Amino acid sequence: MRFLVYIPIFIFVGVLNAQNLDLPYHQIPEPPNKYTSGNVVSRMIDGLGYRYYWATNGLNDKDLAYKPSADGRTTLETLQHLYGLSLTIVNAPTNTPNLRPIDFTKFSFEELRAMTLKNFKTASNYCLNKQPEDFEDFNVIFERNGKKSTFPYWNMLNGPMADAIYHTGQIVVLRRASGNPVNPGMNVFLGKTRE
């Protein structure tokens, strides 16, 4: 009888591992061959993607419901915010407006995680090999109730991109506080994880 109980667990763990391997940023990609404006921005997004991948890997229901205080955000609410930031990051190179408000509560944790990682990868690819003049055409556009606000890409760097790095760090702290720390083999300097 014990054998029958272990089979579904191994299958479940195998399915989770297969899903994780389909997502970008299990490890950071190899760096580009040269330093250009686009390659530096792309690499920053890749570093964010790698951190986010491991910060969110293996989160459970207890972690997702955890919040440090009564008026703080839960881990899941922070992940919803991070997804919104990833949309802003991926939309700027194509001058796609970011429509507000958006209800992110309709997405499961798995959906939020996958969509966020894919947005980071797509944004990184958009920026790869771009030259300084290309960034002059990238705009951060917000649209609310038919009114648009447009900002240069500079605001992306100190705004949504920096904010996403900040909140990814919060996920690391929140999950440690809820008793499920990140994989200790994660090495953000090398962009690889010992497993």
C-alpha cells in the first residue's frame, strides 16, 4: 500500500519540475558578447528574472497567505503587484499602453508566476542588442479612463524595474518569515543554482 501512495507524489513532483523547466530563468542566460545600452538593460532584466524565479519557486499556500502585519500585503498580493510591474516592463519597448485599473485577483499563483517570468524574458529579448537611439523610442505609457500619460524609458529604470527588484526581495523575506526560505544553492552572482 505504501508504494501506491508514493507513486502519485513522485508523479506530482515530476510534473512540478517539468513545469518549472519550461519557465525561463531557471538560470541566468549567458551574457551577450559586447556591452551595449540594450544588452545592459537586457541583462538587468535577466538578473531580475533569475531572482524572481527562485524567490517564487516552491511557494505554498501558507507562504502565499502570509503577511507581516494587519495592514501589509500578503505574499500573493505582492506577486500580483509584480505581475503588473512585469506588464509595464514588457510594454515599454513596443509603446503599448498599460491600462489601469486591472484586476489581478483572477489569476492563480501558477499563472501569475509563469506570466511574470515570460514577460521578463520577452522584455529582455526586446532590449537585447538595442542601441542608445532605440531607447529614445521606448515609452512608458499609462492609460486610465481614456487619459494617457507618457514617460521616457528613463522612468522605467528607476520606477517599475527597480520596484520589481525591490518587491522580489520582499518575497524572499516574506517566505523566510513564513518558514520556507529560498533554495540556499541560489547564487545571484553566477546566475546558477546548486541543486
